Amino acid sequence: MLGFRSYASGSSGNVSTLSDGETRIMLDCGLPWKQVQKALSFKTAEYSAICLSHSHGDHSKGIVDAVKEGQDVYLLPETREALGLSGHRIHEIKLLQQFRIGTFSVKAFPLKHDVPNCGFLFANSKGERAIYITDTPYCPYRFNNLQIIMIEANYSLPLLKDNTPSSELRRSILQDHMSLETLVKMLRANDLSKVEEIHLLHLSDNNSDAAMFKRKVEEITGKPVYVGG
């Protein structure tokens, strides 16, 4: 059975984990490595790899020290170059081509952001599937047979308008992050029949309402919804 947990989610740092009981994977590493180790009860050696979505510090802050500690990292070539990473622990991936991490088959798919960015589709030998999507205004792909959806819900349009007076900042958020309204449209366009959990990630401190977002997504999907830590 798939299990997901968010340890940090937002502009201050993003760290999550996915496990099927045999293979454990970290999703992004956006806190100092010592904080990541503490959050994971100093059991980071039990994780097979880190899947890194992009180079921004709130997703990659601990990655250099993670590699020094022996963690394998899967990432886009552009992300590797931006972070200056090298060595046998670094695994460049190609978009839309499958690779394996333990019991998981993984496929990265392109997402829009102001730096090269990707989401991840995970599938194990039992047919369990999960997606991880963050830091993008939309996702152009449809998915089926998912058990877990891990996805950004950064802001709501009315809250953004009320709380962000700077037109430049609003434009940046609109271009690079997913709104609740876009998320709802995406969920309605996908097959949710097997979904067991939806996790909302990367909520803005100023332009979101965790309780309202959770309630709205539960109403339109009928699925349990959790807000990332």
C-alpha cells in the first residue's frame, strides 16, 4: 500500500516521502540536510533515492549534503547543471522516459515554471500509482488508476487579488504556481475512481486558506484531502 507524507511544504522548504512498504523515496529536499535527517528520525539511509523536481532552493536546499551522505538523486540535466552536482550518485533523467528506483517505475513529465521543472508519476509492481506535481500553473496531462495525488494548490484567485497589491508579484505567482481554481478543473478532468488520498502542497502563506481548500477539494472529489506540512 502506498504511503505519502509531507514534512515541509511551502516557500520555506519542501520535503515529502513516498513508500510502498519496500521502497522509500524522498520527493524534493528543500530544507538543510540536518533538518531533513531529524524530520525522518535519522533514518535517511532507508531511502533509495531523492527525486528532485527543480533547482529552486525551497526544493533543493539540502541536496548537496544529501549527496555527500550517500543519497542517490534523480533529476533533469538542467537541474544538475544549475546546482553544480556531479558524481556517481547523480542520475540524469529524460522527460517521458521510464526509470526504476527499487520497486517503483518512475516517469518524469515536463511542467511550466521559470526554471526547468518536472512532475513525477510513480507506479509499482502491484499496479499502485501516484503523481507529484508542484510549482507549475497547470498540468497538461491526464492520469488514470491513481491511488495518491500529491499536488500544489498555491493560491486562490480572490485571495491573491485581495492580498497581493504588487502587480509584478501577482503576475509571477500566476505564471509559476497553481491556483485552487485550476486544480479543481484538473481534478475534474482526470479519472479519480481509484484515488484514496489527495495531498495539497505548497500553499501560500498569504493567498490560501487551508481549511477552505481542503473542504472545496473534498466536496468536488469525495476523497480524503490532506494539507501538506
